[in-house]
Amino acid sequence: MVCSENGMEAAKLVMASLSEGLVYLDEHLLVLDKPAGLLAVPGRGPDKQDCLATRAQRLWPDARVVHRLDMATSGLVLMARGAQMQRRLGDAFARREVGKRYVAVVAGRPRFDPHAGHGWQLIDLPIAADWPRRPLRVIDPVNGRPSQTRWRLLAHDAARDTSRLELDPLTGRTHQLRLHLQAIGHPILGDALYAPPAVQQRAPRLLLHACRLELAHPATGEPIVFESRVPF
């Protein structure tokens, strides 16, 4: 195959960006560190085809999507290599056998029970699609799907009135973390979907980062852990 000079340069940029974000690679899976502002999978329309999955498949044609992050969220994304590994990893996510941790910076200081186990608190609010305002979601006690998020306070900045939280989503609903935190009165800074304008404008991006993945390797069963430095 003959590539134009522009095509060659584009390919080099893809390789460079993915090499910088490559956390782990073997014959069964790969883990990438997605930047904020990049789609995880293709969207609708020709202007939304550039994404992490497409870039990865240029270098590893057998790479397959297992889970997603919002475009505005940064952090760890796991991809399978081949259909068999995709099924195994997809089943592990469905059985909640993959541990996921996030860090977020939110407005205010959430109230918490200091006697709760290791400081973890639980948000248990059902989530449904907000059909008139798609792709937004809404808390819906009647029609919503069960949705649970654990959180604990890492630090509070009294001067800025913000809190850094560690998040453990027990379920994986669309926009779950963003909506749950907004629902308890502490939206994430920079959230263009759920935060009020004053909170949205306090950060140049959504301050939400997928910082840890923990799972059994789909081929060997060995426990593996991946971590990513929080960029804010």
C-alpha cells in the first residue's frame, strides 16, 4: 500500500499519541490512557469518527471495545484483542468482576458518616434516559435502573470550597458518576452536561479521571492492576 506524505504524517501522529498513552499490551488485551476530549468509540456523523478505538485499531487491527469512557472523561480504557477475549472481558464487566476507581473534584464538601466502613459512602439512586433531552440521563425512582456509586473524601480545599473524591461505581450506567454527584448537590467541576454554569466554568475540562482498573487476566486468571496518574 502506498501512502501519501500527509497520510504518513497522520499515521506517525496516531502512533505517537497512542505510544504515549499505552499503559499495557500483550497478545490478549491492551490498556490505554485516554485524554479528555477524545471519543472512546465512533459517534454519529463523519466528524465523530476519530476516536481512541479507531486509533488503536490502526496499530492493532484485532483490538475490540470492551467498555467506554465519556468523551470529557480521561483515564484508563481496556480493549480486548480478538473476539474471544472481548467476550471474556465483557462477561467480567457484566459480572462486576472488574474493579474501577475514579477521582473527581466537586463543588462544596459532601456530608459523610465518619463511622462508615473506611469512609466509603453510598449513593443509591436509579437512573433513566431523559428522552426529551437525550443524551442526558435523569434520576427516576419509578422507571430508572438500579444504580450505585460509592465515594469517599480524599481532600477538601476550604479556600476554593471544592472536594477531591475517590469514586467506585458499583454499576455502570451512562453518566452515572456525573449524575449521582450532581444529584447529591456536588456537581463535578467543568461538567458541561450536569453542573450549573458557575460550576462548569470553574475548570477548563471535566475533572473526572479513571485512575485504576483491577481484574483477572482473561487468559491466565492472574490478578492484574493498572493505574493512571490523575492529571488535575
